[in-house]
Amino acid sequence: MTHSHHANRASAYYAHPSHGDPRIKVLVRIDAAAESAKVEVRGVVTPANIRALYVVCRRVVSKLPGYEIVVDLGHARVTADAFEELREHARQSILSSGIDASVTPCRLRIVDPPVILRVKANV
């Protein structure tokens, strides 16, 4: 295999949606008039990195009690498992700690992502 052929295969591997950057990027926008905080997420949200999102959201809840937290996944890709977990938390109006089993009550709304990744389980 030539070096250029190997480089093309490697770039194709990392270009696959399930191999996105394991880090997510978040930006928090606060709307005091609407008493809401929008957490805009970019990157690929997976069960492995969703804990970081919970940590950010809980910090916002602790600083702005009573505000609605809007997790905007409109610019992110999300695995089906992570999306279902977020939707369940929104339905129950809670946030996980991301560290232990504790939960925090909050008004949580999820803006759906454009892409939900269906990742095959390794058997």
C-alpha cells in the first residue's frame, strides 16, 4: 500500500460520522427577559461524552435557578442512545450530575439535532 493510498483510507476513516471529534463544544446564551439559557452544542454527542454536557447544564441551573435550560442540538450530531437519554431527562424535568447518581430538577427542553447516528453495537 502506498503512502498516499494509506492517507486516503485514514482520512476516510476519520470522516465517517461515528468517528467525530470526541469533544463537544458548547456556548451558553442567557436570555434574562425570557428566563432561559440556551446551551448550543456542536460536535458529536455520545454516551461517552454526554457527562460533560450535564456538567455545563447543571452549572447553569445552579447559577440561574428557575431558568429554562434549552439544549440546542441543531448544529450537533447525536447518537441514538444519547438522544434518548436527553429526551427522557427533558420528559422528567431533571438533569443528571454526570458524576454520580444524583439528579437536579430543572425545566429542560431539547432542540432536535439534524442527524441522529445509529451506531451498531459490537457483538
